[in-house]
Amino acid sequence: MGRAPIEFYFDFSSPYSYIASEWIGALAARHARTVRWHAILLGATFQAAELKSPVSHPIKREYSLLDFERSARFAGVPLTMPQPFPIATQNAARLFWWLNAQNESRAIAWARHALRAYFTRGVNLNDPSALAGLAQEFGLLQGEAEAVWNDPVWKARLKQENEQAIAAGVFGAPFFVIDGEPFWGNDRRAQMERWLEKGPF
């Protein structure tokens, strides 16, 4: 029997989620694991945890912006901080869950495509026309993406996924769960590697 997948919770507007999305697959593969991706909305988890985005606090904002770029350089991941930032990403996340219901690999490919588009090219995922164009670039038919993100079925699915994430203890992104053990943040990579290699410590 294969070992359980690594659960990976991400938000399309999270720089740390973007950075983690570039290394989580390779880390999992080194330990014969797969990754189960979960698109969530940080706003929902922040509300549940009574938290705010670090960039919403003046005393944290400048440091956070510096650390986003430094963390990307450290990981060898290209990043150009987009404007506007942060943005609402519910439509990109609804598209993820619609694709996931058909083909998990294609949903992951969409997540990578959209994260890279926002954090390297500045494609505003909250702008309907920009997101629709990105969806067509990805291979969806004209009008298909808009129909999905306006469909009550996928609105409800994203709401359900947010609720399930919160119930599982997720309060930020990226957030990982390995065999029931939670790890929060892109900077937990070394701990995750050790856990996967040697088990609990």
C-alpha cells in the first residue's frame, strides 16, 4: 500500500504558496509520496483564526515584502511582486476545483500556471478579463472559465473546501499535513524533509 499523500493548502494570492508550489512536488517524489493540492481562500482562514494578512500591518508590511522576494531568491524561484497585491482569488480557486473534479493532474497544472502568471507576469487573477484570457491560454474554451466561476456548484464547492480546511486546523498558506502532522509555512521545508526521511522528531 502506498503512503498517504502530502496535503498542500494554498492560496493563489500567497507568495509563500507560490514558492512552495515550486518545490513541494520534488520533495514529495524524493520520499515516494504524492501531493494532494487544496485551493483555499486565506481570507476565510484568517477570519476563523482572527488573523490579518501581514501586509495589512504597517509594521510588518515592508519586512514581508522584502522577505517574499528574499525567500524566492533563496529557493531559486523567479518572483516579481505583482500589483495590485494582495487580490481576491475565488474565481481562480473555483476553476481549480472544477478541473480537479475532472482530472487532478490538470487542476495542479492550472494552479501552477496561474500562480506563475500572477507572481512572474503580474496577471491579475481578480480581473475577469485577465483571468479569462489566462484560462484560454491554459487551454479552456472561450467563455468556459466565466461559466464555471459563476456556477453556484463551484461557489459551493470552494466554500465547502474552506470550511473543511478550517476544520482540519488550517489557518494560513502554504499549509501542509504529513500523516496527520501539520506544518505551516514555506520555511518549514527542512522540517518536512526530516520528517519524511526519519519520521517524528
